[in-house]
Amino acid sequence: MSAPVIVGATRTAIGRSFKGTLVNTPTEQLATAILPEVIRRSGVDPSDVNDVIFAETNYGGGDVARYAAVASGMDDVPGQAVSRHCAGSLTAIGNAAAQVGSGMENVVVAGGVQSLSTGPLMKWRVPTPGGEMTFTEPWIPPSHPETPDAPTMDMAITVGWNTAQRVGISREEMDAWAVRSHERAIAAIDEGRFVDEIMPLKVQLPDGSMVDFTVDEFPRRGTSMEKLASLPVLHPEIDGFSITAGNSSGMNDAAAAVTVVNDEYASAHGLDAMASVRAWASVGVPPRDCGLGAVKVIGPALERAGLEVSDVALWEINEAFASVPIAACREHGIDEDLVNVSGSGCSLGHPIAASGARMVTTLIYELKRRGGGIGVAAMCAGGGQGGAVVIEVKG
């Protein structure tokens, strides 16, 4: 069996959906920008790429991976679309590692692309027992009827609030985590820690001017406990509700990708193995406990890699809501100082389909800066799921 290694990793800067720099940059353009850039950075000949796997969520436009391959002049390369909601690009990386590790492929590009600013808002037409038609998003199946603690599509409840309730996390704890997330993201930007991982992207603004987009625009300077405490809760009708816009992730646009090859190919072509993919895992949880997917998936991922929590040097646990990484740390005994050291969803933002690949990319560059080690990226995903990828960067 071949060992899958990552020889290239990059991402765009993360924009604010609907009013940020990427407001007029569609999914296809982001995909077409990230694909050739990650191949260029990896040193792989584009003609050697066997497949492209891109996660896409609420896209509705077809197979964006194949679109990007053709638009990049790679007509002979197929494209595969993956949807596991928030964890989609972690699954894409796992699928790429499986294809390469099995010996079926030599080179696969994997990642995710999200443009909430330009993507369609999908609705499905559903007949009712009376014969009328209603429009819905089939997020939770009829076997799990909508209830106050599991409303369709309301992540503030199924991810943020239910997780806080199950684990016993206060609003003050979530706000404190969010403030630290912003502080860490701003520090990473100011220290230039993201420069190497971000690909400059030339973008046309609504006024027609062109800019080079190179810096994440969602982190807020001067975020404080006092400011977050002043924000209203998202569901004031629920007694004691503690989820606010401040301790939640943002709505964001971005793309991220990695190039996965087998170690024999890397050696034969003199490529730098930035990281090895040690393991990956996905789990399901009851939809009402969606946020606990990130907690549950960590155990299987570490077990498959033959590792313990104490073996991990750095963690990326997506801040879909601040309650999620707090719960993961509490349940697994993870040192919070090792989690999201450069910020995450509350500060950098959560470009849904791209977030997993963004997390893996950030892990690779940060571990490399620190001399190597084991990194774990884990997150919950819509509908009651969790995904994780375990990597190792050699010192």
C-alpha cells in the first residue's frame, strides 16, 4: 500500500458573504483559481493529475471540480463533487488519500469551494397530504420530525445551543472563546503567519475596480467581552438561550485545496512531502445533537491513526459555534492552548465547503513553523455528522 502525502496546500483569503471582497466572485471562479495554483505549488505536472475532488454545499450548479479542471485546460482530468455539508472538504481529502493510498491513483487534488454570496438558495417542492405543494430544505428526514430542539436548518439550536446544554457551557465561556479567537486571528495576520498559505487572488469589486485579495477580512479588531455581552441572543423566545452572532461563525466565501500523492510518486519526482495523511473518519449523531459530531469523530480518527490525545501537537476544531470546540476540549481533555491557535470560525469565518481544507492547510503551515508534529482537523456537519483528518508534519 502506498502512503498518501500532501505536497501542496493553499487557500484564498476568506471574505465576508454578501458584502465583502468576494461578493461578485462565483464558485466557479474560485475553483478555477485554486486548482492550478495548488498544482503549481506542489510541483506536479498537471498532466499527471488523476482526479479533482471538491466539496460544494448549497451550490446547485453541477460538478464544480470538473468545471475547474476543464477551465484550467485539464480536459482529461475528471472531477468529483462531494457534499458532507461543513465537513465536505475533510471528506474530499480523505477520499483523495484513499484513492492514492490504495494505489488506484497517483495524484489527486482535493479541497472545497464556497460562495454564499453568489450561490443559489435551494428549495425543494414537496407535496403535502392534502395535495398542495410546499417548499422546504430536506435537512432532517421525516423519521426525525421537527421539534423545538431540532428545527430544520437552525444551526444556532442544533449545533450551538444543544451542545452548550448537553455539556454545560455558559455564555460567558463561549464569549471568552470567541474573543480569544479574534485575538489569535488578528495576531496571526499581523505576524504574517498566513502569508505563505494564502494565494493572492485578483478580484473585481462591485465598482469595477480590481484588487489583490490577500488578507482575511472577517476578524474584528477590538473584540471584547463587553461588546459580545451586549449582543442579543438569536432566540430570545427560548429561556436562557445563550447563542449570539458573537459566539457563532460567520457567513463567508473562500476556496482551499491540497494536492495528495503517493509517497513513491513524491520520491520519484523529487517533491517535498509537506505532510502525511495518517487517518480520516466520519460519524453520524442524532440531528438535534449536530454539534457533538465534532466531539464523537475525534476518537475514531485517533484510533485509526494509532494515536492518543497526548500525541497531538495542534488541533483545528471548527468554531461553527464556540460551544463546539469547548465541548471537544472538555470531553477529550484537550489543552485549549493547542486548539485553533490562529483563530477559526468565530474569527476567520466559516466558508462551509472550504473550511475543512482551510483547516488542514493552516495546520500544515503552522506545524511546519513549529518544527513538525501531529495535527488533527475536526468539525461537525449539518444533518448530524462529524468529520476529521489526522496529518503528520515531519520536523
